[in-house]
Amino acid sequence: MPGIAERLRKQGYDVESGSIGFATGVRLLPSQLYEKQVFFYSPNNLVIKDGRPIEEQEIADVTREYPLEYLEGSIRKGGTFVAFVNRIIDDPKGQNRPYSWIPFMPEIQFTKDKWVGTNAFKYYPDTECRFLAPVVDANKVELPVLQKLVTPQPQDYPRDLFTLFGNANGEKLGVIIFRGRGSVVVLPKMRSNEEAIATFVQRVLPNMYDLKAQVPLIEKFVSPAETRAGEQVAASEAALHQVEAELEGNRVALATARREKANVIQAHPTAKQILSYFDTALRQDDVALFFLYKAIELIENEQGGEGAAIKKFGLGAEWKFLKKVANASYGDIRHAPKPGDVIRPWSDQDLKACFDACERIVLAYFNSLFP
């Protein structure tokens, strides 16, 4: 992730980047792992060798003086490892391979979840992880989530494992696992993993490590330029907070409007029957036109005939076209063929055009149900 690494360097952080080797075939670690306190890992590629994912022993290690064995000790001594679970390959065994080297990493299984819940950190012992709230935001998760986690049973007193993200089935999509004085944080793929890393560094780590107690004397002096820049950052963060609050309110309003829309349509006898006919047409191509015709016929009956319906809703061309195709003897839908008629199925183009015409008519009708 060279982009976020350079961005954090410009902000004054001591950042190094390297490769474990599963994405490139070459292991290139920048320094001793015991010299680092925080690690981020977001793989997006997996080397395929001879038609299979590369094995650990096949990676060319050009930094043998920096062994991976130190990582577990670094975590237990207080380090933090943050891993983003990205879908890399459509094979469960291959998907686990580039994560298998991480100490305490849960098993990864496949899923496809469009609903994501988050830990609200309201009650003990979850309140112990409230420092993670800035990155535990369902709105920033890329949907659908394609991986879930299989974790060991958490131990209590003290709790060593907390769910951060979960699906509607109660399965874990993101967790934090405490080991020794450190932790492993496993997050689902975000809309922007880089933005999540920046948030973690700027808003989570200060609370995890009490960085204020480590500020050297030179950092206690604030220059005029720092003051101005700090004020601009504060103003931007306040504006962002307001936008996020408005966005959340708008999302709630949109969800409410969708539920109310469904309730109104489902409660209306004609509209409900139209939905049934249209759904049947979608599932049965061989008799689809019969049910599409019945759908617009319901509207005609309610409005007092075809003319009155067209006058109210317009779309006369769509109305005429759908009825013409449905009544055609070659379709054999509403009338028996006359002597000499050639019976042939309607074309895919005719069927699609009829579905489009019926949809436009029905949507216009639905619109009349709302003030």
C-alpha cells in the first residue's frame, strides 16, 4: 500500500512498507519486526504457480535477517496487527493461505452478506474496545461482505475476543483478539482500506497507546503554521461530522420511505394482484404475455376501461403494443388461432418489449397511489 504509506510519512509518522511474498513471490521485509509496534496488512493478489496458489516454502526470502518468527512476540509485548480480509481467490484454501502466517489469525470462510451489524460498545465488557469505534462503521464496509471468520471460543475475565462486525446470522465478519499486551484486529474489506488505515492511525492508536504521554518537548511547542493548519483540520472534521450526521439521517429517512412504499402497495388490492401477475410472468416465459395482459387489464377494470386508463396514465402506445402482441393469434394467448393462421412463439425482442411496456404502465399506476 505505497499510497497510504507515503501519505502517513508526510504527516510525520515513521512508516515502512514491505511484502510477505504471497502477492509477489518475493519476501521483502524492511526491518526487524520487534522494532515495530503497529502492522497493517491488506493483500490484493496471490501468486499462482503451476495452476495453484504459491506455497510458503516457495517464496524467495531476500530478507532472512528479518525473520517472521518475531511477529508473535511483538504482538504479545504490546504490538497491534490490523488485517483486512479481501477476497483474493475463489478457493477457501487459497484464500486462507496469504493470511495463515499471521499469529492468532482466525480461519476464513466464504459468505455473501449484504447486511452488516456493528458492535455499539455500549455495555461491559464491550466498552473496553470503544477506542475502535472510529473504524467500526458499517457504512464504510464494502458490500457484499464475501468472507466470515471462524474464531475460538472467547475466554472471559478478562475477555480476549470481541466481535466488531457481524452478519444477520450472528457470524463474525470482523474481530479484535487480545494476546498478551497486544492485539490482532481483523476487519472486512472496506470501501477504502487506505482511509480505514488513516483513521486507525489518527483516531484509534492515540487512545490505544496513550501517545500524549510520549510527546517530546519539541512537539509541545506549537508554531503559528501548526495552529492555522490545526484550526483548518478541526473545521474540516466538524464539517465532515455534520455531513455524516445528515447522511445517516437521510439513510434512515430513505429506509423508512421504502418500507412505507411497500406497505402502501401491498395493502392495495389491485396493486397487490398486479405484483402477483408480474412476478408469475417473470417466472414463466411460456405464458408471460397472458399474465402481463391481466396486469394491465386490472388497471383498466378499476379505471372504467382502456380509454379512461390511458387518459389518466398516458402511455397509450405501450398499452396498445402490449395488447396487440398478447392478442395476436400466433401468440395463442387470449384467442384460438383462425383457420390458416401460423402459430409461432413470440420473439425474445417482443417479450422484452412487452415487459418494458407493462413495467412503465404499472409504475405510472403505482405513482397514482401516493399523494
